Amino acid sequence: MRKTCLKCSHLNLEATGSIGEQCPKCGAIYAKVDRYVAEHGVLAVQRRPTGAAKAQPVQQEVASEETPAQGKKRTRPVVKALAVFFALVLFIVFYGEATKGPAPAQSPADTQAAGALLHCQTAIRRASRNAQRAVVPSVPQSFPLDADQYGFEWKSGSGLQLQNGFGAMLDTYATCVVSKRDLEIDWLEIGSETVVRRAK
Ligand SMILES: [Zn+2]
């Protein structure tokens, strides 16, 4: 039978399992060492000081039996993983809320409409003097258009705020029309300025 010495880690492939059997390498009596480890958790005293390097494998061996303290340590990564998971879920929920489209109609094309809106929001930010500071609410009013276009309108006072030439944030208004055909912007107007006007 196989027997690993808990004192010196020597693996004895030919152990007999008899009472009083000794480790062929260090001479320790298996039963004694096993009892000591069971009672004390680790092998605290090494008979030979040179066994410092050997002491480590012994402790690893004992660790596999898992004392309560070590069990706690082991659960920490699990707790961390759970925390990260919940943070991710929260992020996805809030991010989804923040970028939710205006949903002009509850149709299967809602995701496409949301994409069109996102496209408009990005274009407005890019056209502004400071894209980082631009506040482009994700729920503008949508207005009816031709069947092949999405129309979004941020009215004055709806929360659309862009930086002006002096660094101040100003409330403004914008209109954005996106083609359903290629999801490109047909027409974008910010304030009184036409930013995009695609030729038909
Ligand atoms: Zn031994």
C-alpha cells in the first residue's frame, strides 16, 4: 500500500500498514506522527533542524485536511467572485436603463430604434465642443416620420446640455432623423445649426 509520511513527506510505496511501522526515510512511526497531526493540526516540532525545507511539504499535506481557519481563507475568493458578479449584474441593469431607447412603438424593431437613438446621441456629442461634458438624455421625444425613418427630438428644457464657446453648459435643443434602411443619420440639427443633411 502507499503511505506518505506526514513528517518528511516521503512516499512509501511498499508500506505494510502494520502497527508500529516506521517511515523508511526518517524513521518516524507512522501511527505516532498521524496521531500528532490529527491532534495538533500541524507537525510543530521537527526533530532535525535541517528539515526546514522538508517541513513545508508536511504542512501542505496537512492543509489538505483543511483546518477551519484555512477553510475561511478558501471561501474568500468565492465571496470576491460573487461580489464581482453582482456588481456586473447591477452595471448591466443600470447601463441598460440609461441607454434604453425611446421605444416609439412596442415593435420588434425596438432594438433597431434604440441603436438609431444611440447613433444620434453619439453624433450630438461629437458635434459638441466637449463630448465628455455633453449631456444627451436617452429619452428624447420621438416624432412620427416617414415609415423609413426614425425621428428623435430633444426639446428645449428636456435636459440636453452642451458646452458653448466659453465653457458654459447651455440648455439646447436638437432634432435627429435616422434612416431605417442603413441606420445612418439623414438629418441632424443642434440648436439652429444643421450638422448633418444627407442628400436623398
Ligand atoms: Zn518520514
